[in-house]
Amino acid sequence: DNNNNDNKIQAKVAVVSNLSVWDLFQSGILDTSQQQSALKQKYVQEKLATPVGKSFMHLHVGFRMTRQELDKLQAHYIHVQDWSMPVDAADNMALLSIPSVHDPTLAPDGYAVLHIYTPATEDYNIWKHLEGKRSSVEYKTLKEQRSAHLWNVLEKTIPDIRSRASFIQVGTPLTHKRFLNRHMGSYGPAIVTGEDAPFPFPSTPIKGLLMCGDSTFPGIGVPAVSGSGIIAANSVSLNSIQPQLKMLERLKQIQQQ
């Protein structure tokens, strides 16, 4: 609309949103206040009450290591501190990936890279008070404290990793929130099968508005989110199925080239 300098695109068939359930219904994009809105308050409140999954701690390290040393390592490790504890307990599990084991081009000669992280077990509330204070001493101190578990696990595989490290980056739930625009740095909805309402399908009470992403069926993770996009595309109308199949075939051909 040139009159108010806003750029508007008029949808002819449907709008598909990949925002999380919390972001979509708290964004102000949708009118949830008026009585004539198709979104009843009960529906909105139920969506906003979707349980929020936890976030991550990350440690990215560039380090000195010869090809001969790398050949003695595996590309992936999973560490469980205490099998009597739940795997989603804080500081009980860590996943380590060393892609340089298989791909020497990821780092200069004589160096390698790795990534170790907690699998969605970090509580955002530990970090919430530091929103907007990422340059503070308190934030840097907490990063060191909360990444200590990752260093300890890492030293079980590479005992002298600290002295080998030449590049270090620590990621926190605030990192997830800032760079990935994730609500509370979350991995996604913490919906438990058999206990919570299942992941919803794309449709909403607003005609022509569909959802996709990790707030919809089949759930969180890249494969599931890709599947949700296919479901949403095919839910727009029956006429979308054939174009979708043609696009998938085209992508398959491109991949084979």
C-alpha cells in the first residue's frame, strides 16, 4: 500500500506460516482481540499453553591435530554421565561431532573442527535475566560455568583439547533466541505422546491460513519439519498435489546431476 509506505502482498489462495505456535499467536500479526475474529480466546490460549522444549549449550572448537591423530578418532560420540538419571536431565548427556575425521577440507592442514552440545536439556530460565546483557561480565561468566560440562566430556575423548584449541565459540539459549529467532531459545514444543494433545495438522480456524514447522505434525527436527511443509502444501488445495510432486521430481533430478 503506497499510501502508508507499507509493502503488502495479497494472497490469492492461502498463507502458510512457519512461525512457532508461540510467535504466531503473540506476534500481533493475527487479530485475536475482537469478538468477530475467527480465533476464539480459548483456542488462542490453548495454543499459547503448548509446552516449551528446552534449549542447548554448544561448544565449537578449532584445534590442532594431525591427520594421523584424526584417523584414531570416531566422527561421532554420545556421552551419558549417569544412566540412572533421565537422558534429558541437566548436564547428563552430550553429543560430540568431529566432522574433520571424514572431511579434511573443513580446516587448514594440521587443524580440525568439532562441535559438542547438550541435546535440548538447557533451561532457558537460567539465562532469562541476561537478555540484552550479552556483553556483560555476568553473561561471559555464566557461559564458562555452563560450558564446563562440555569441556569435561570433551576431555574424555581428547584429553589435551584445551591446549590444542585455537578457536572457541560457546553457544547458549540466548544465542538460539538471537540468531535463530527461537522462542525462549527452544528446540520446539515439548509435546509428550500419550500425555499431551498431539501435534496439530496445518489448518487453523482462519480460512486460508495454514501452519507448518515444528509446532505442527509430525513434530520437531529437520525431517519432521520438511514433512510438515509437504503436508501444508498439499493442504492448500487438491490442485497443489501435482505441482508438488513435479517439484520433488525436479529436486531429485538436480540431486542426481
